[in-house]
Amino acid sequence: MSRTILRLPAVLKRRGKSRSSHYADVKAGLFVPPVKLGLRARGTPDDEVDTLIAATIADKSDAEIRALVVKLVAARKAAK
């Protein structure tokens, strides 16, 4: 499976959110934090973005989305 890392402008465009709203969601546990790509570069795997967008479209509760975020972050660590 091929995974693409999206930089912040692409994530914001896909989500339809502002930068401040996006970071508020990350802080609240409603969106996955970015992965480190380099010293100053961060990005988010596209499949994680798509999964969270689908959960939002499916009208999942904040608690369900937070649980999904925890699961996605745990899967990242397991893949190492």
C-alpha cells in the first residue's frame, strides 16, 4: 500500500479548515498530530486524513473521533 504524506496546506484544503481551527482540533485530540519529516518539516499521512474526514461525514461524536485518533496514532507506533 502506498502512503502519501500531506503537508499542512494540502491537509487544510482537504479538511476545509483554517490553520488555527486545525491546530485547535489537534490540541483537542480531534485530529492526528503531524509526523516529523525533517528538522522543520511535518506532514500527515493521507490515509489518516481521509479516515478522519470520513468519520466527520459519518457524524461521529467527538468521543468517537478522539478514540479513532488514539487508534491511528497507536498504529503509527506499531508500524515502526
